[in-house]
Amino acid sequence: MFKQSAKSRTLRHGLAVACMIAGSAGVTTSALAGECPADQIKVNAREKVDFKPVGVTDVTLGSINLEREPANIKGRELRFRKLTIAPGGVVPWHSHDDRPALIFVQQGEIVEYASNCAAPILHKAGEIRPEISGTSHWWKNLGTETVILYVGDVRKDPDDHHM
């Protein structure tokens, strides 16, 4: 009988969730996350802050070396993670200039403070937030419920553990 390792089960589970997320994004456009109001978009609207992570658990569920795949993207890894943010928790300032990502809000509500938006941006359960070059931001759970995010990103440095 075939015996699955915990690592392969975790990877399969993570990939299954990623497929469900991708499938749901194709079904409806209302799943897109909250956006910056047009009149609040401003270059350098928010300066970098030096908050440390608070109440955040970041678990890598699986990853793929993209250099070994047909895409052959040298020095890149496709990574899939689960972030759990406790009430009052903070995901510190980080940039996506070299690390595109898609974030699915599975549970709760969380506020994003983006460098190019003068207003806070609320993200709710069921929404997907694309993070691309030019995105620098930090997030905070202002609610009373734990927030769960699933994150797929393409990172260059496997030793880079920025959220």
C-alpha cells in the first residue's frame, strides 16, 4: 500500500487550495479585494514604517523550484503559504518590487496601508489581492477575529523570509 509522507500531503493540500482559489477568481470578478479609492491614489502617500511582525504565523505549505520546470525561470521559486494574523497582529512593511503575489483572504478582515494610497484599504474574507511591482505596504488586523490568508508568491531568494 502507498504511504504518503506528511510533506507530500501538505504540498497536495496547498496546491488544491491554490487551484480552488484560481478557479474561484475565474468565476467572478467580485472576488477581487478592496482597492484604493481613485481620489486617494498618490505616489509616496505613505512612508515606510519599521514595525516588527506581531501575532503572525507564517507557514510554507509547499514550493516549486521554477528553474527545474518547463517555465525555466532561473533563480525563482513558486511558494504557497498560510498566514494567520491574530487580532491586533501586524504584517510588517514589505515590497513586492521583486516578488509578485496573490493573497486570498480566507477568514476575517484586515487593513492594508499601501505606499501608493492615502486611505487604508479593507480586505474581507473571500477576496483576492494581487501584489505586483510598485506595491509596498503593511497590514494590520483591527478586528476581533483571527485572519487567515493564503499567499502564492514568486520569490527570488529562498533565504528571503519577508512576509
